[in-house]
Amino acid sequence: MVTTTATTNTDDINLLEEKGKKHNQIIQKTYQNNTDSDYTEKIASLTKKFNYADNSNYYWGKPELSVFYGTPIYEYASDSQKLALNHLYWVTQYTQTAATEANTILYNQITTGVLTKVGGYQTLCQELDLETYQERFHINAFQQIGYKTKISLLGKKFLGNPLYKNHQQEINSDNKLFNLQNWLNKLGFSKTQESFSDSLLRSIVRLMNGNNVKYYSSYLEEKYSENIPITRGGLVAYAASQSFIKFLTLNWGTSPFLASQYYALRMIGNMSLKAYEYSYYKLFKHLEKNNEFIPDPTAVSYYHLLDESFHTTMSQTISQDLYKDLPKPTEYEKLIANIVIYLAQKNIVGGFSAALPHVFRNDVSAMSTFYRFLTSPVFNMSKEDALNWMERSLCNENEGIHLNFKHHQDMIPAMCRFVEPMDFLWPVNREMKIMSKNSSIEKVLHSNTAAFQNFSQSLI
Ligand SMILES: [Fe+2]
Ligand SMILES: [Fe+2]
């Protein structure tokens, strides 16, 4: 067994070279470039100096990157409200990104614990540790800027209210196919089990992995000997119910192949982020070239994209290539890897918002956020006016929903190209059939209408 601390760099390079050239060179080069870069430091100093008042009169991204863009509310909004909607879009998106990057911190450490047991991946483990270090600064930047912006625009009353409600309830009731209980019942486990204790989940995962736990993550062993860690937000939490996520966490922390395939899920997140973050990057470049004022959040997005480009390279390399070095997957491991992509298609990119450009989920879990925006000091609407505008903007066809439908359509072939090299994936995943099937304005309007009715009734 080789540990990250016991292996010298030379040993590591030799082992890597034995295991194949191309992707190991990519890992070495990415780690080197990432170590040499100073983007994280730039983000940290921008976070420190951020003051909303200094940035409040400028667009942080192009107008298309605004909450409600293209909907009747946006048409109605004054110039200052449009500016606020542009800032609130940045805050909303990066609040989600912060939660997803908290997922990265957890799963990078779990993966490092698995690869340490496999041996020969010291540089990769160092790169993942570096990413984890960087994500802490990213999360801090998004939270600090988000907090100051929300206080300035929405007031203290808004704080404590999540920008999205907890979506677990929705996933639990909506997700019959991947309800862990239903699924395991089909495999012959207890029919009466209401929820799964951590020890039962451990037994199931051990059994399904043929009692092969020699690669069980040292991180989980050391930090989570009693309870299985929980993710309460971000992309992973969107994918499935809490029980199912714990089940996946154990699988990702037990099998080297499945550890590598967590990065397929992460890549879907990287691609979704880049779809809009690149636009902030271009704005930064344009402002810099013209010697114009660059708002701090725009600069944070710019440097974040640069930091994340290293992470994206790793997600792609690990999920598409590195798995070929690892022990060949069993049928069970292939099944779990397929389920993860299936869940991602269904719950992470399985639709699109009518009011948040580049968000590839319908607006079911965002109703309360939109309501709070409209009743906040930015719009100061009465309950009746807010509901009226929400219904017009979220439940009817308009330019906003058509634009986001196009963004979703553009993402489908990009996702297909990403999964194409993974030959263990089922056709439904390789061709992104669930994502394509749900790419429908009619379906979004249908679910938004039902969610809006529930939401408005809950206020009475
Ligand atoms: Fe990040
Ligand atoms: Fe990242």
C-alpha cells in the first residue's frame, strides 16, 4: 500500500508512467500550472475589499444574466430594478455554486482516501487537495459578496431565508424510481424499512461490493467511522434523496472505479457553471481592454473561471480516462455509475428555469425566492401584485423561457460529447435521452403552474 505521504515524487512519476501516458501527463501539467497560478489569491483580495456601494451602479454581467430576464417582470422593471436583478442573478448562481463546491470539498477528500489505498496517484491527490484548498476561498468569496449584496438590496429580513427552499422534499416525493427503499426492496431487502440506518447502508454497500473493501477511503475511515457524511445542498443534493446520497457516498468511497465516476457528475456541474461564467469572463476582458471599471464580482467570476478550468480538466480526465487504469468495474459498479448519470439527467439538468437563465431545473424550488425578491424593497410589491407577476412570468410563454430553452438545447450535444468515451454507459445515458425528453417548454410551464398554485395556496 502506498500512501500520499510515504511516496516520493519520483516513485509516483514512475508508477504513473507505468499506468499510461497521456492522462498522467495532463495531471502532472495541471497540478504544476495550478500550483503556479495566483487566481485564488486574487479572489481572496477581491473578497476582502468588496463593498456593495462601490459596485452597485454597474452591471456585473451582461443584462441577459439577470433574474427574470425576458419575462414580463423584466419588461416592467425600472433601470435600477434591472440593475438589482443583474446583481441578484450573480448572488443566486454563486450561492448554488458555493453549496456545490462544499460537495467538492467532501468528495475530493473521500476520493483521495480511496486513491491513497490504490497507490501511485500522489500528484493527483495533491491536485485534489489543492482544489479543496481553493474551493474554501471560492466559497468564502461567494458567501461574503452574496451576504453584503443581499443585506444592501433585500434587507436583513431576507437573511436566514435560503435562496432556494430545501428541495429534498420535492425529490423524495417525485423520485419514485430512485427512492432507495423501493430500489432496495426490488433487490430483496426489507420491505418494511422506512429509513436506512448508517450501519445498514454500510452492510448493503459492503455486500454489493462483494465484501471487497480494501480500497475503502481512509478519509471516511478516520473522519466518519460512526456516521456517513451528509450533503445538504449543491449539485449532489439535487441528484437524489438523502438516503440515496449516503448510499452513493459509501459507494464512491469504496470502489476506485466509482470514485472516478463521481467526477462524471462533477463534470456536469463544471459544464453547467461554465455555460454562464464564461460570459462574465468575456465581460472582464472587454472592460480591461477598454480601461473601464471592473466590478469586483465580475473579477471574482473571471478568476474563478480560471481556477475552475484546472478543476474541469481533472473532472474530465478522471471520469473519461483515469478509470481505465483502475480495477475493471463489476456489473454492479457499472449499474451504480449509470444510475448516477441517469439521476443527473433527471434532477440536475432535467429541465430549465423560466426566470433564471442557464439554470437547468424548473422553478419548483425557487418560487419562494422569486416571491421574496418581488416583495423586498427592490420591488416593494404587495402579495397580490407579486403573485400576479409571478404567474404571468413563470407560467406562460415569454422570451425568457424561450431563451433558456435554447440554452438547454445547446447543452445536450455538449453533454453527449462528454459521456461519449465512457463505453460502460447505457444508451439512455450516452445519448442523454432523459435530458432531451425533458427539454420542453410545455413541460416546464406545466410543472411551474402546479408549483405556483401550491405556493400561492401556501401563503393564504
Ligand atoms: Fe470553485
Ligand atoms: Fe472547483
